[in-house]
Amino acid sequence: MTDLTKLGVAAIRSGVANGDFTAVEVATAFNANVAAAKVLNAFIVETPEKAIDAAKAVDADRAAGKLLGKMAGVPIGMKDLFATEGVQTTAASHILEGFLPTYESTVSANLWKAGAGMLGKLNLDQFAMGSSNETSYFGNVISPWRRNDGGNAALAPGGSSGGSSTAIAARLCPAATGTDTGGSIRQPAAFVGISGIKPTYGRCSRWGIVAFASSLDQAGPMARDVRDCAIMLEAMAGFDPKDSTSLDLPVPEWEAGLSGDLRGKKVGIPREYRLDGIDEDIAKMWDNGIAWLKDAGAEVVDISLPHTKYALPAYYIIAPAEASSNLARYDGVRYGLRDLPDGAGLQDMYAATRAAGFGAEVRRRIMIGTYVLSAGFYDAYYTQAQKVRALIARDFENAWAQCDLILAPTAPSAAFGLGEKTSDPLSMYLNDVFAVPASLAGLPAMSVPGGLDKQGLPLGLQIVGKALDEQGVLNAGLAIEERAGFTAEAEKWW
Amino acid sequence: MTESTYRIQGATGEWEVVIGLEVHAQVTSNAKLFSGASAAYGGEPNSHVSLVDAAMPGMLPVPNRECIRQAVRTGMAINAQINKWSRFDRKNYFYADLPQGYQISQLYHPLVGEGAIEVTLDEKDPDSLTRSIGIERIHVEQDAGKLMHDQHPTMSYVDLNRSGVALMEIVSRPDMRSPAEAGAYVKKLRSILRYVGSCDGNMEEGSMRADVNVSVRKPGGELGTRTETKNVNSIRFVMQAIEVEARRQVDLIEDGGTVVQETRLFDPNKMETRSMRSKEDAHDYRYFPDPDLLPLDLDDAFLEECRASLPELPDAKRARYENELGLTAYNAAVLTAEAETAFWFEDLLGHGVDPKQGSNWLLSELFGALNKLGKSLDESPVSPAQAAELLKLIADGTISGSIAKLVFEIMLETAAQGNMKGAAAIVEEKGLKQTSDTGAIEAVIAEILAANPGQLEQYRGGKEQLFGFFVGQTMKAMQGKANPGVVNELLKKALSS
Amino acid sequence: MSVDKDTVNKIARLSRIAISDEEADKMVGELNGILAWVEQLGEVDVTGVEPMTAVIPNHLRLRDDVVTDGDVREKVLANAPAREGSFFGVPKVIE
Ligand SMILES: [Mg+2]
Ligand SMILES: [Zn+2]
């Protein structure tokens, strides 16, 4: 029998539907891989019994001749930012350690309804703040990838969805949920050689997802290929009246609409993304991407996104500002950690609880956010950043007059080593330079594998589309996937 | 308003007080502003709380249309600017009654802008002058939860039932100059809210409470530093808080001190205001637009419905009662001062009662009776329909006014026993119908005249005031059941013959 | 604009995050580094630009005034670190 953990979403779904194997066999196989990969630290909580229970239900439905859901029989990993009823949900923070939600996030509920099962809760950067998964209270996630220099330096799986990227790349799950605030789906996908899409802001409900920055947070799928992403996004997305920013639109049939034929499409290449001193391998991969899209029939045009260089600083005002307020609820009163020093009053309890409960990066961002919103600084920082954000969105609007899609690298480099950037927060922030503009504009954006660098590490190509044009983004991703021939995998060492 | 200028007598001369009020009024709605939990008062602790109200991770606000609608209607009732485009902002501070760590409120773009209300110092005095008090804005925001401090020696208890209930914050201009003016303002505001139906105005249950901004200055001089006395929950306390706070500020300044801009608390038992130290470091609220919500964009149809559903408001009603119904200025003022009175009165008219008869009876007989019972109009044992039945018996001559008083008394007595009898039934049962039988009345008149020869002589000698005496005697002899009109007519005839 | 240690302590207090002296010292440098970097936004000409309010065109939906939630006390209190009967307990607040 084939190793079921080599299969992706589409293959598992059809295998289960056709009776080639049972959903329980699939769940069992992935449970075994999860159990054997503790050294990667991809999971905070493992829920093998949940995966089996969901699989049994799917097998029973199939036996009864019932119609099976879009994700029937597919066990997945759930980023631990999604509230899961009765299963510890922590956002990788000490402050939520032991928190058992009495509710289920809309996106995870949609997935269970579609027949998916849960293998466990995936590690991440604490409150999704980070680009290397080194800010988790539950320890670093280690990428399954190693450099081809014969050494065994531990590499970052990207962040914040680093548990998701690692688990998929190491075949602990065929797919996983991610969330993307400033690149947190795309950058980790690029770092481990998988695909991931952040849909248009408002496609996936934010209800039940621990908030980082509300105006930016968006859930999306991470999986081995574009088709798997399309299938899973269909299951995740949809209007939710419980989220005021949810888009009241039907969910398109993205999987059925997949086509790598890009004739008639124009793809823009933003000149501002060609930074001075751009990594040679990155530049080469980008050129390959251009060639593949041309080969798929697209016309390639040069475009300008003049405010690109301001996206990252604007992001580092807006996101921390929102976060400083969103994270005020973690105060030790209603749930989570409470640190009550002897004789402490209420306000002392807050300060002690939050100092003990939040990690260094979270504290840093709350402090930045508090500062930029404080009296006398609000206009200079926050209002200015929101105006710049409007200009960045306008840059994209102008670009759409010339093209339908934009192609750029996902990240400025391949995965870096754990610990390499932790001493300098700014150098870490700069890793999201290509990912953040689409986040600020709320646009759909995807990363697909574009090749390997000199060190043998995966690199990602990013496609950004117009609002609501996930189909265009997926199709361009498919066109690249069909031509890139990316089959590299991390050699198993764990 | 009579220009009795309110002044505080200080050692260095007279001081003027400048007052602005921020009134928090709970919007009448079934559910909370941003969650589907009940907004009802009371309930077991933490039983009207959704996961949104408890600020669980990942919970999101969705606004309640009715709360927006009521605030818009309130704005329209004070002729205020309605902002079709408004926005919710977060006001960030930490307190145990505030689960999110921020209150969703409106700072930069409130739903309702500039307006004004006409305030009369003494509503019941038609000569009392009226002044316009400016309203700066009305915005919509969340209420906080409740802390209980007396249940445990070292702990306070948190109940989130109130958390997230919709409030309108109605911010006045600093246009008031005396405690009485501030009291009249709150009263008028409450009356308007009740008319509109946007707030029940129940200050005991905290549905309406005022933050009182007070400063003092030499008359006409530069504005002084103000303090904000929080959560004053009755009109009397508002007036008292202003009085003691203004006095405190005058004494402080005259003793060489300076007034600090701060939040204070009014203690009605000690008749003093105190600094609220717990709120001291909360000055930097870091307001910013709530990213969980989009701007509020109201369409014309929504606004039209708000306007169309507004009732006639007290000032317009008062004018109509005077001009169209022909009521006295006093009656019109008293009937319209509170929505309940006007609505009760109009219900009565709806049952075919004459306005003058109805207003006089309501203000003297019914109010008198309720006063004795210690009840409000809401709790009246007699409904407008039942009152109309009684009043119609007077109007059609079935009973006299004095018999009506007796019938009303019996109605109240039977009501108190739990089974009220109707006016017609009482008249029937007790045989109280008045007689118009001229023969019977003439016979009694003849007896009265014969029994009072002295008075008769005086009357015929020109002392015509004695006519009333003969009426009284006749009615008494007939136990009040004679038709007074017929008695008058027959008496005149008999006396002049 | 740059922050000094007093400002860092003030921000920490506003954020309700207890901070040690050494942490405050360290934070001065970190915050100044980040702030100096974000201040390049000041060079962008934003004349006539409205700050962004909604990233994707959408309008605010309003809910009907119906009680659909609440009355879930056990769910609300399930994770309380100091439950007192039907209440959340906190250190006594003195007004
Ligand atoms: Mg106030
Ligand atoms: Zn308020």
C-alpha cells in the first residue's frame, strides 16, 4: 500500500470517496507521523482521537451512501490561533495556557462541516507576531529543511504560521490552516516549499480567531499544491454575520475554475520590488517565474507601486496599534493566566499578569502600539500611517489599469537559521517587505514554490490579485506550479 | 426663565458657576449594542452575557440596528444634525468592569451632532422664561459591567450583565448657570427621551445618569478649570452635586488653591464630592477607529423611517393643547411635561371625552387620588377607558359632578379590593341616576322655600347671592341626584314668582 | 521623536505591563530604533488623502434587535481564574 501521508488533499479525498482506502487509515497514518516528529515541535496539542473520530464519521457517511463534503476524510492541522471548542487554544502564549474555548471558530467549524478532521493545534509565533516562529511560549518550531552544506543548523520555518508550514513540509498533515496579517501564510509557505493563499480581506470569517490586527488578519489554507489550496479555501471561506467585516458574497467554485492557461492575462512586475542588493537566487527565480507565466500565455508588463518602501513602516504602526488594543482583554480576570503578587491591587494584577504572560516580542509590539496611539502622537503616527496605507491601496488600484496580476518574490531570502535575527527586531521585520503591501491593501495573494537557492533551500513566488480575484491568483499559481516542476522535499532526519 | 441670577457668595465677592452635563441614557432595546444578549435590567449575575460581552478571544461586535435608530430619533427630537456617516472608536483603559480593555464609543465622528433643547425653569409656570441649552453631540457607546465590593473581605465581584448595553451619551454645551437650570435641563431631556421612547428615563435603575462638569469664575470672567463629577443618578443629586462642588471650588480658590481638572464622585450622605483616584491615570484613552467595525453609513430610507416614527414632542403638544383644544396654559403645561400624562390624556380623548372636562378631571380628581395612594400614573387603578365611562355619565346628565366623585371613590375602593366595578354599574346598583322629573323637584323646592322664610325674604329683598344656598339645600334634599340644570331653572322660576 | 526611560515607563504603565529597570533600559534602545525607522513615513506627501477606513469596499451591516445570545453563564465563567459563585473575583477595588 502507498504511504498515505505522501498524498495531498485532492488525492486523499478521491481515494476515500472511491474506496481505495478509508479515512480512518489516512488519519491513522498522519497521527503516526505527528507522534514521530515531536522534535520539530510543530504541534502544541495533538488530538489523534479527534482525527480518528472525524474519519470514522466520513467512513460511515460513505458506507451509508451520503454525499461527502469538500474535505471529506482529510485530516488537517489547525493553527493554534483558531478557537477550538474544548481543545486548548493559546495563540502560543503563556497568558492563554490552559484556555479551553467553549466555542468553535467559524473557519474551523466550516472545515469540520466539510469533513476534515483535526490532527492537533499547530505552533506559531506568539499572537502571530513574528516571522520565524521563535516567539512561541511553547518553543521554536524547527524547519524540516537543512542547508546542503552538510551542517545541521536548525532553520526557521517562517512565521507566524511556522507550525503549519513545518507540519505540511514534514508530511505530518496534508494541509493546515494559516492566518496572514503581514505575510504569515505566504512567507512560511515559501520557506518550506509549499503553497499558501491569503484570500481577499473579508472572505474568511475572523470570528473565533484570536485577533492580532483586526484590519489585516485573514485566514487561509496552506497545502502542498495549488489545487489543494483551492479546495480548502472553498471549505474555509464564506459570509459570516458574526463578523462585521465579512464579505456577503457567495463562495466561488475555485477548484472547478482552476486553469493554468493565462492567455489574455497581463502580469505586472513591480519595479520597486527590485531592491538594491536583491539576493541573486531570488532575482533568478523571479525571472524564471516571468518566463513561466509568459509560457502560460500571459503578457508581462512593467508596473510601478511607488509607495512600496513605506508599506513596512506603515504596517509596523497600524498592526501594533490595533494589537495593543486587541490584546487588552488578556488581563487575568475572565480566563487565562492570573499573576497576583502578594498584596497586589487590581491594576498591579494586570501589570504582573501581562508581564508574566506575554513574551518579549508581544510586549514590545504592545508598547509600540500604545505609544503611537497615545496623546500627542496619534496623528503623527497612526493617522499618517492610515493615509499612507490608502496610498498603497491606490498604487494597486492604479496598477490594475495595466495588469490583472502582479508577480514578485514572496520573501527577500530563503529560510534563515534560528537565532540569526532574534537580536535585531528590525532585521526580522524586513523579512516581510514583499508580503506586507498586499496585506495593507486587503488583496488576495499566494505563495507557490519557485525553486531552490544555492543552499538547496526553497524559495517562493508570490502572486497578488485584484480584490475578490482569488481565481486569477490560483490560476497563475497553477501555471507556475505546472512549469516549475518543484518536487524537492526535506530529507527526513527527525 | 426668570433671570434670577444664581451667585455664590465668596469672601472675595460673587462667583458664577458654569455647568455642562454629559448624560448617559440607556437605549431602550431588547438586545445589547454589539451582541445578542438581553439588555433587560436585573437578572442573575452573568446571565445576560454573551461570549462577545465577556471579551473572549476572537469575539467580534455586530451593531444592533434598533440602538442606532433610537439614537437617530433622539437626535431628530432635539433638532440636531444627524450624521449619515459616523464611526465607532475604541476608548482604551483597564478596569475590571470593562472586559475588552476598551469601550466601543464614538469620538471623532459621532452619530448626532449639534442640537438644542428648550428648557423652562418651572414647567408649570406659564410665565417662566425659556432658554435654549446647546447639545454638542450624541454618540452611541457600550455600558460597562458592575463591580460589587461588599460581598467578600478581600475581593470585588464582577457581574457583566450590563456590559455592552447600549448607551447614548448626550453632551451639553456648558450653557447652564445654576443648579436649578441643570435640574430643569435633565428633566426636560428625560421627558423628550420618554416621548421618543428611546430611553425609559428610570434614574433609580441607572437608565439615566449624569456626569456633571462644573467650574466657577467671577461673573463674566475667564472660564475656570472644570471638574467632572461622575455618575450622578437623580435630578436632586445633580443639583446638590453642583452646589457643593461649586462651593468647594470657590473656597479652594479663595484659600489660595487651584482647581485640578479631575474626575470626582458625589457622596449624597456626606454632601461632598471626592476625587476618584482610581481613575487618575486613565487620562490617555488612545482613541482610534475600531478596526472590527466599518463606518456606519445610513441611507435615506432609514432616516425617513426614523423621522416618520417620531411622536409629537412636548413643546408642540403643549402649543396644540392651548391653541386647538382650548386648554389653559397651566393645564397644557402640566399635561405635556411628562409623556405618560400626555399619552394617558390622549387615550382618554380617544374614548370621546371632551378635552376640557377630561383635563380638569385628570389633573384634579385622578392626580388627587393617585397622590393619596402614593401611585404614579402608570400604576393608576383606573384606565383611560374606565375613566371615560365615568366622565360620559356626567356629560350626558346621568349623574352630577358631585355624584361622580362618589362613584369614582367606589371605583377606587372596589379596585383596591381587586375587582373594580365600572361607573355605569355602580350608578345602576346604587340608584345614583339623577332625576330631571320637574314635578318631584318642584315639590322639594316648595318645601325648601317654606322651611326658610328668612332667607327667602332676604333674597327677594335683593341679596341674590343666596341663590346658591337654595340650590345647595335642594340638591341636599334630593341626595345629589337632581339634575342641577333643571334645579337652577325651576328655582329661578319659584323665587321670582 | 525619541523616547526616554520615563516615557518607556509611562507607556508600560499605560499598557499595564510591569517592567523592570533593566528591561526599561533595553526597551529605550529598541523602541527608538523602531520609531526612527517608521518616521520615514513623515516624508510621504499625504495632502488630500483620507486615512483608510475600510480596506475592501463593504458597508456596516446592522443586526435585528432580537435576543439570540446570553444566558450562557457556565460558558462565560468556565475559564475564570478566580470564580466566586456566579461572579468573577478580582482583588478588592477601593473607590
Ligand atoms: Mg464622560
Ligand atoms: Zn460615555
